[in-house]
Amino acid sequence: MAWIYLLIAGLLEVVWAYGMKLSAGFTQLGASLLTLVAMLLSFGLLAIAMKSLPLGTAYTVWTGIGAVGSFAVGIVVLGEAVTPLRLIAAALILAGLLLMKLSSPA
């Protein structure tokens, strides 16, 4: 169950990162509220996952999901650049996440 909580926490990290972008420096109320709620839920689920997962694994996977997810949202939704080096960087992060999952005892 901890891995499911961690996955959802990571996806909520993508939501709050995107919401923060939309908030325009917390000047847009709706996007600011979305950001804060998603942050609280994300941190809360991460804390629950950390009850049974190692700190290094949980935090690395959480930030990795957030990084790669935000990268994807940037490309698909915001029209950010897709370059070979950016794609390789994202693939390396994904490979690291897979290795963390495979090496975790939980």
C-alpha cells in the first residue's frame, strides 16, 4: 500500500507544480488554492508512505515522479521544448526510479 500512496503523492506533486505555474506567483486565487491543497495532500501521502519505505527510496521516487511528470506537463500542456538531451535526462530519471523500486526491501 505504501507504494500506491507514494505514487499518488508523486502525481500530486505534478499537480502542485503545475498549479504553482498557473498561480503566477500566487496572484491567482484558484490556482493558488489548488497548489496549496495538492501540496498538503502530497506531503501527507509521502509521510504515510515513509512509515514503511526507506527515506532515501521514498523521497527519491517522490521527487522523480514530480520531476518527470512536470517535464511531461511542460511539454504537452505548456509547449516547452522537446530536445534529445532533455529526453535523455528524463529517461535517466525514470531509470533511476526503476532501480530504486527494484532495490527497495519494501
